[in-house]
Amino acid sequence: TQAKTLFPYTTLFRSWLLYGITGSGKTEVYIRLIEEALKKDHAQVLVLVPEINLTPQLESRFRSRFEKYTLVTLHSHLTDNERLTHWRLAKEGQAQIVIGTRLSVFTPMPHLSLIIIDEEHDASFKQQEGFRFSARDVAVVRGKLLNIPVLLGSATPSLETWQKAELGQYKRLSLTNRAVIGASLPHVE
């Protein structure tokens, strides 16, 4: 229920921090935002995930909700041919949803309308060798340049993101309850 009214979708640039406890429904918020973004003709959405092992679960969930749209993934476990095919579909505007790891932030997408960064706090978004960059920060700059919204989701936001939300540079939205009624967080000793 929280996810239904939480995010006032806009097509203009704004960075949003979706701060939600584990199991609060952040993925459902992502899905509803993608639904809104894809209502626009030829729209594309980029979803960044920190690690390859998170891709199949998210991909499966998105495919079940977005059956009529072309969804591709971009990560290092793809063959060279698969990666090129997926990259081309994104570049040509044929893939409406792209799920990928940090390097995907540079994927050319002519109709990019929304960027979502799941687990924005994760250190995997930082490239430490060779060409150094933070995919999270590049995504925010790309959103600003394209004048599109950027959503950063996390149960444990990075200090940089939290500070920007405190200063009002990012708009903070909170999911404080578990999505399943009666569910509670595990007891920790």
C-alpha cells in the first residue's frame, strides 16, 4: 500500500532517495515507476544493480510484470554476442528496459526517461581500476543532463546520499513498514 502513493512521478529531473527498510516494497515502487515512465511513447528505463547475482531475480520479476516490453540485461556474465545484441537493442531504442551493472550507466539509450539505482550504497558501483568512476554519480549527472528523474533506492543509504537528502539536494521518501502485513524484522542479538 505504501508503494502506491509514495512517489509522485515526474518526467523532469530530480534525484530521489527511496529509503526503505528490508522487505518494505522498494522493488514494487520501481515497478510502478517503470509503468508510469513506459506510458510515454518510445520511453526507455535504465535500472542499475550493484552485482550480477542480483540481476536474475530482478529480471524475472520485471519480465513477469512487463511481458509486452523488450527487456535486456548488460553484465559481464553474458557472451560477447549476447552483450553486443543487448547493447544494440538499447542503443537503437528497441529495448524499453535495461537492467545492468555499473558499466551500463554509459549505454546509449535515445529515449531514456528514468534511471533507477538499486542498492545505491553498494561499493560495487565504484570502478576502482583503470578508468575510475562512480556509476551512481554518473547516473545522477546523466539524469540532470537529460532532464529525467533518478531514483536511488537503499535500506542503508551511503553517507553521501544521506547528506544530499538532508541538504535538500535529493528528495527523501521513506518506506518504514514491511510490505507484508504482520511481517516483522528478525530479532538480532
